[in-house]
Amino acid sequence: MVSIKDVAKDAGVSPQTVSNCINNPSIVKPATRKLVEASIDRLNYTPNASARRLRTQRSNTIGIGIAPVSYSQVYDRFLHALVTEADANDIRVILYKTDSQQDEIRQFDALRARGDVDSFVLTDTTHDDPRLAWLHEHHQPFVLFGRPWGADDMNDPATPWVDVDGHYGIAEMTQHLILHGRKHIGFIGWPGVSGTGMDRYAGWRDAMLGARMAGPDELGQLYEEAKNDILSGQTACIALLDRRPDMDAIVCVSDTLAIGAATVLPSDTDIIITGFDDTVSARSMGLSSIAQPLIESARHIVRITQEQFVAPAAGHSGHDAADGRRIGVTADASPTDDRHVLLRPTLVIR
């Protein structure tokens, strides 16, 4: 088994220099780092994770919760992308069960007390999310996949997040339908207070109003709410068509609702149904949808996590990501740093 001493001998440096290159590369001259990195590659040296944990007092581990029933059809794909990106950066991902937000807080406490996790990734954030309050109170690093909906300042440097621009995606889909001759375009959204759902609804609303395809008073006739299941999608579609028989397209907040809506349409209909998430089910039914950039999302989450490993409390400004947009989510917000990344999804037209 190759040791750190073998790498040092091959590179012609001391074992301490090799250790510095692995654990604190910023203090080593670039030319020396190149020598050491070349020796590590040549000898196929892998640092001992347990020894490194003792030296750095870090586990190099991200924690993310899994619920008994997946919150969305993109979760498995996102998790795969996150683990793949983490593995490429020598970071482990640990899964823990979570049956509720309070249960997840208990998991935070236990994993933090044992030193098992350096940073957490949170999904499915809600308004006044108690998990965020706990993490802030205990100075625990984390990254959100999604925005901190309902927060006074969603650009707070202490709350890093990566999200997909649902407003942009739905607006683009609605505009695509308008450009292809659809005149009466409905929308099926989620009920209740949902930051993600309201963001996507606003994309449809703004596109319809901007193109003057409907007035503010007419939007209510074109809109229906439904829980995120197929039966509710069917019921919502029937209600929309009963109210507006002239409807020629329906944009749905999710693929699940789109599949429900599509299954109640007659076989000879000309009505177009679209979804969001580009799931296997939507593809099998030939439904147009909106694909989330999950690999890019995972890449940014791991990048932010790595920066937390180096300096969890430090703030810094970064360059614009090539595959995303860093934006302020309020009109009067100051420019955000690279801990707030909003990525654009892609239309998948079938």
C-alpha cells in the first residue's frame, strides 16, 4: 500500500510537504504542488480518510435526508447527481431518514454531536422552515436545494442556496405555446402556500399578461389548483374544460398533474398538455416538459460545500457561473455572491 512517505520520496520533498499539499494546499508553492500531484497520480496514492479526519477535524461528509415517500420525481436523479459530484471531489454523502421537519432537526443534532457530518443539504424548503432556524442557531454549515421561501432576505450570505428558475421555465413554455398558435392557455397549480408552486404560477401569469392573451380578470377562469397526484390532475383538467371549453392548452406545475390531465382528454383532442421535471412518465406519454439542470445544481452545491470546509463563516464574491445566473430575488436586492445560484431549466418539446 502506497504511503505518504512513498509519495514524498518520489516527489523529492518531505512528508510534511505532501501532507500540506493534501490538507492545506494554499501554503505550498504551485511548482511544489505540481510535483506532489504528479507523484500522487503516478503512484495512485489515496489519503487515509480516518487519518485525515483526525488531522483536519472534518469528516468531509455531506448529510441529506430521505423521506419515506419521495417529495418529487426528480429527487432520485438529484441524489444521484449529488453523490456523483461529491465522489469526484473526495466527499462522502451520508443519508438519514426524515419523517418530518422536526424529525430532521433531531437527525441534525445527532449527526452534529457525533461529528459525522460537516454540512447538510436541505430540500423542499417551506415558509418559516424551522430547520433553517435550528441550523443558524447552532452555526451549522448547510446548502439549500431550493430557495428560503418566506425569508426576509433570500440573499442572506448565511443562507446559501442553489435553485432552478421555475418562473423562467414556465414563462418560456407558455410563450412557446403562444408562438405556436395557442390562444386560451390554462394552468394547473398546487394549492396552499408553496414558494416553488407560486414561482411557477407567476411564470404563466406574467407570460399571459405580457402577451395580452388574457386580462387580470380572466386569469381566474383559466386557473385550477390540485394536489400533486394523478387523480387530482384529472379532476382539475375536467373542471377547467367545463369552465372554458375553448381551452387549447394547459400548462401544469408538475409532470404528475400533466399526466393526470392528459389521461382524461379524448383521443382526438387538439389540446396540448405540458408538465415540469421531464420525468420518465412524461416522456413515455410524449408530453412536453421542462428539464431541471440537476447535474449543474449538484456541482454548485458541492462547490459551496467545499468553500464551507475551508472557511465556513467567510463571505466572498465570485464570478458568474457559466451554466447559471446569480441574481437577486427581490427587486431592490444588492448583487449576490456565488452562494446564491439560480439556474435556468430547459424546454423539452415533444
